Amino acid sequence: MHPLTALLTLSTLLPTALTQYANLNTSQEYNLRTCLKPNQPGKERFENLWLSTFHIGAAQSDAVFLPDRTNTTPAAFLTPSNTTAVGSDASYSQAFDLGNPVPWQFVMATNVNGYANWEPVRVFAGLGASSQASAYQTGGFFLNETGLQWGALGGFPGWIVCDRWHGLPQLFFHDNSDFGLYGVGTLPCSCADVNLMPEYI
Ligand SMILES: *[C@@H]1O[C@H](CO)[C@@H](O)[C@H](O)[C@H]1NC(C)=O
Ligand SMILES: *[C@@H]1O[C@H](CO)[C@@H](O)[C@H](O)[C@H]1NC(C)=O
Ligand SMILES: *[C@@H]1O[C@H](CO)[C@@H](O)[C@H](O)[C@H]1NC(C)=O
């Protein structure tokens, strides 16, 4: 079945999620921009960066940031999916149109480093659960006044941007999915806490 056909079919099977998140306008695409959370002196370089992708393998990228918004800045949109995150009934994928036939999606890479306080965000081709990602890692996204959220257990502890693996600021998240055992941890000075705000196209 064509992925879009599958999604349309599935969306009719998700009345609870669609009711609770009925105020989400999924018809409008956006670019994602960092907005530095307050009280982080010296972290200004992480403000106003635009989400992009960095190729790491076939159909796989890391989520990174570039300083400028251009016509190649990935267009993001929320799309109903058959996946959910623990503690949430928000059944949306954070999808991207990267200019090729298949949509791509955020994958919360909760298992890169078991029980770690923070983990990277991947951008993989395709939507929903797959051999590369679980339902948990690909569902549960929504937008509210403080931008893009993920429905992790006990509320979403937030996005992190760090100078890391690719010579570009890179997206990570505070991971409380290991049942909050270790709290949200302390960030290295090469990282900042940010919101990811949608700037509509
Ligand atoms: C959603 O956003 C689009 C684009 O701005 C707009 O045309 C449409 O009216 C909006 N829909 C709702 C229900 O607000
Ligand atoms: C969710 O959808 C994907 C394809 O979009 C499919 O491979 C997967 O089996 C589905 N999962 C469930 C639980 O239905
Ligand atoms: C947005 O959602 C997050 C995650 O559930 C929550 O912590 C935050 O308070 C919400 N923000 C607003 C303004 O409702």
C-alpha cells in the first residue's frame, strides 16, 4: 500500500488521538528553528539555527543545524501515524519533505547509549515503525506554544543542541524514557537547552 494511503486509512482508526489533538493544524509546513531557553549565558551561538540533515548512511541522517534558512531547509510537517510514545496518545510523526518521493521522519534514538541522560535525534526515510526504529521512537510528536514536543513518559524534558559529531550543531534530547531513573542530567558546556519553534512556510 502507498504510505499515504496507509496513513489516511490509519487516521480513521485513531479517533482518540485525533480528538485530543484536533487543534493541530497539520496542513501547513514549517521549518524548525532553535530558540534558546532562558538563563544560559554564553550559549548565544545556539540561538536561531535552522534544522537540517547530515547524511550518515542509506536513508539515514542525523539532525543538525545550519545558521541560515534557505530553500533547502527541510520542510517539516506533522502527519498522523500508527505509532505512539509511552505516556502519550499523540499519534503523530514529525515528518519532513526532503525533496524526494518518500517522507522522512524524526527518530528519537533512545537506545544509542543505554540509560544515558541524553540521546541523538535521527532523520530516517519512511514513516512509522520499521526495522530501523520502534513505534515508540517515531510517534508522539505534537506542537504547542513552546514548539515541537515529544510525548515521552512523564512529560518531555526537552531538546538539546550540542557541538558534536559532524562539525555542526547537532540535535539531541534529554531522555527520561528509561523511566526517569536518572533525571535529566547536567549538560556539558558545548550544549544548550532549546525549544524547536515552527516557522511556517
Ligand atoms: C491551517 O493552515 C493553513 C495554512 O496557513 C490554513 O489555510 C488553514 O485555514 C488552517 N486550518 C485551520 C483549521 O486552521
Ligand atoms: C505501522 O506502519 C508501518 C508502515 O507505515 C508498518 O510497517 C508497521 O507494521 C505498522 N505498525 C503497526 C503496529 O501497525
Ligand atoms: C507543551 O508541552 C510540553 C510537553 O508536554 C509541556 O511540558 C509544556 O508545558 C507545554 N507548554 C505549554 C505552553 O502548554
